[in-house]
Amino acid sequence: MHRMDAIWKFAWLIAIACIGYIISQPIRQFMLLVVITACGLILAKIPPKTYFAGFGVFLTFAMFIFLMQLVFAPPLDTKVYFHWFLITISQQSIKFGSNLGLRVLNVGSSALIFIKTTEPSRLVHGMITMLRVPYRFAYAFYAALRYIPVFENEAANIMNAHAVRGGGLDEGWLSKLKLFSRLTVPLLISGLRKAKNAAIAMEGRAFGAFANRTASVEYPIPLSGVLFTIAWWIFFVVYLVILLSTTGFIKS
């Protein structure tokens, strides 16, 4: 996964999203989640602690989606387990909510693998050389990816400084909200300063003066990564054909 070309890896990400979209059975969504997790832990060699720490963010959102669908999804003539006012918990709502929640986990975990194993510079290089995206737009995308961890580090330093001085030690969500509100001005000033320095550096190097940009580093495209992505797309097409044939959209 680390040697894999960024564009082909992004195509793999889209393939997973398409597969997760057409799957309507929770057990199959869970099987897909197991395969994606194996890709992250074995092929990408992401440490389990790092992987499941990022996985927890998507798990929270998946649980929220599951609960919303569980409570408010229509029963559709299936067995109803609980009903009160507008809240109805039925067999169909459990199935639908589980499927949507697992779909969020599948897309989120695959995106986590993509982020952890892809260099922003390699992704931008692929966007320019393979997708023919103008390098001005590609650099804007690169700058967004490049400065996100920088701002995260600065925010952590500011919060640590407040903690050393006794700030944010009071319990309660209001105290924590005030602590986070204090991050706005320092991060905004830091962002403006970095944007100004980047603009001066770009002007000094005549950024945008020429139609094409010379690449100083050429990244190889391993055949194994291409075959890996093609295999996932073949699986998507085969599964889609089987699904359409069993539902009667394709007649023999």
C-alpha cells in the first residue's frame, strides 16, 4: 500500500465506496469491513493502535447514523419491536441502520488507509501527470493537505500551554468550549502568516508564470498496485451484474 501509486490507490478508494453502496446486507458489509481492516493492518502495516484510534472517529459517526435510522426508519411491513409516538424500532430499521453504519465504517477505514499511506507530494504529482489537473489547482490541494497536520500540532501546543497555566481544568462542557474558542485567534494569525510567507516564496520562484511545471522527482507506478485496484473493480462489476440479474433487471 505504501509503494502503490496515489492515483490508483484513490481509484481503489472509489471502488470500495461503490461496492459499499450497492451492498444491502449488513453481514456482507461486515465482511467487506474485515477485508479492509486486513488491508490496513497487513498490506499497509499500520500499527493497530494507530489504525483503531482513527477508526474510533468513524465508529462514533457510524453509531449516530445507526441510531437515527433505528429510531426513525419506516418499518415497511416488517416485525415491529417497539413503537412510541414517532419512534419505531422494527426489523427493517435494524437492518437498514446496521447497513448504513457499516457502510460509513467501510468508507472511513479505507480513507484512513489512504491518508496514512499516501504522501501529499506523490498525490499531487499523480494529479498533474496522470489526471492532467492544472498544477495551480493541484498545489492548492497540496497546501491544504500539508498545513492540516501543522495546524493540529500548533493547536495541541496551545492547549498544552493553557493546561500548564491551569486553563481548562474545570469540569463541564462550557469550560472546554471556552478553551477551544481561545484557539481561534492564534491559529488564524498563524495561518495568515504562513499564507503570506508561502505567497512570497511562490512569487520568488515565478509560480504560475509558465503553462507547464517541471517535475524534479519521478514516481514509479508498480504493477502490483495497478492489478490490486483492477481486481477490486472487477469484483464490483461482477457483484453488480449478479445483483442486477437476481433482482430481475437483467433477463437471461
